Amino acid sequence: MSRAELTGRGLVRRYGGLTAVDNVDITVAPGKVTGLIGPNGAGKSTLFSLLTGVEKPDSGKVFLGGRNITRMHPDVRARHGLVQTFQVPSLFTSMTVMDNLLVGAENRHRDYIGGLLGHTPHGSSRTRRVMTRTLESLNLTGIADTTTGTLPTGALRLVELARALCTRPDVLLLDEPASGLDGQETERLSGLLRRVAGEGVGILLVDHDVELVFSVTDQVYAMVGGRIVAEGTPAAVREDPTVRAVYLAQGPLA
């Protein structure tokens, strides 16, 4: 089923005399994995923050499903289906993995407080099914009852992704989801992203692992100096002269 499209139009963000995001247009289409790459300082994180609502643009607009959400707070955006993960996993470390997923599963409908207080300890049957399927898809079933704060970084990232998926998002924004993952975990992540996109969810993937981005995305945007310098299919962006000049010395595109 197709979901909402996320678009940014003419986005600008300045910090004093520095323009971190300079008149950027970007589209995250339903059912597609869209990648955002660029060297450190390119403006990727700032653009991500503008899309999620953590920061507000100096000019330009953000739309979700045609609705102007530019001034909408992140938590309100989440209830409208725009869900994000973070570079540093943001989880309830004293709670179990399952309870963290319950927060995500119920949050979009503002029912999770009751669940945590014991009124609906396992959520609705539909919520339970969503949580179970998500744990299985990420191979996390074996740690469902483990206290989250005892887990290593790689597992924490997968738990945060699982919690995001349990919100049943329309658009999923992933900030460095492969950081801290080993090769097997990264491969499992790639397969999961394709399956989630296949269900109609639009995904924006921001990651320093350029090869991961090129291998899993349908569309790629490359940023340098706050501007989009290339966009298109992974193959087209990989061969773009500016992109090659930026990354060639670092190795991945050689």
C-alpha cells in the first residue's frame, strides 16, 4: 500500500555567516529507499534535522503527503507517520526490548502510557503481532525480555530500528543505522529496508557507508557544501564527476 511522500522545497538553514543547507530540494517517495551521502560537514545532519522538525528552516518548506509540516514539532510529525532513528540510539535503557517496542507501537495512537502502567500490559492483539513480526525480522526474538541498557551498540541500533518500525510509519528517516553493525547485521539491515519499502514505506537513509547506500537505494542525493551536487540512480550518482572527486581519495568509489 502506498504511503505519504515527504518533500523538502527550497530549504535553507544558516548559522551566523555559515549556510549549512543552501536551497535544497529533496523527495522521499513512497515505496522507495532514498539515500543521502556527502563528506563530513556537507550539511546532511542539518538537512535531516529540518525534515524531522528538530530544527526549523530559515526559508523553504517541508511537506508530508502534500501537507505543510514545516512548523510542526517532531512528536506531532511522528503521529502523522514521519518517524526517525538517531545517530546515538535513544531508548529506555531500564526497560526490556519488548517494552521499548511497545512504546513505539502504541505511541502513534497515544495509548502506550496505559500499557506501561499495566492497563494493557501486552498491547492490543494487533500491536502484539506487529511487535512479534518485527522482532523476528531483525532476529531479536531471543533478547525480547533483555534489559535494553545491557546490550551492545549493534544490538541497540537494531532495537531502535525495531521500535521505529512498530509505529507503522509512512516515512522512515534513518540516521547512520549501520554504524556499529557487523557485516552480517548490515546485510540483514539491507534486506529489511527493501522489505519495508516493498510495503509502501518511504525511507531516507543517511549513512557514511557509501557502499551500503548504493547497494540498497533507488534514488541517491549527494551533498557538498550545503548543496545537492548530484541526484539520480545509484549508478548515475556513483559516476558523477563531483561525487567521484569527493570520494575517490577515500576509496569507496575507486
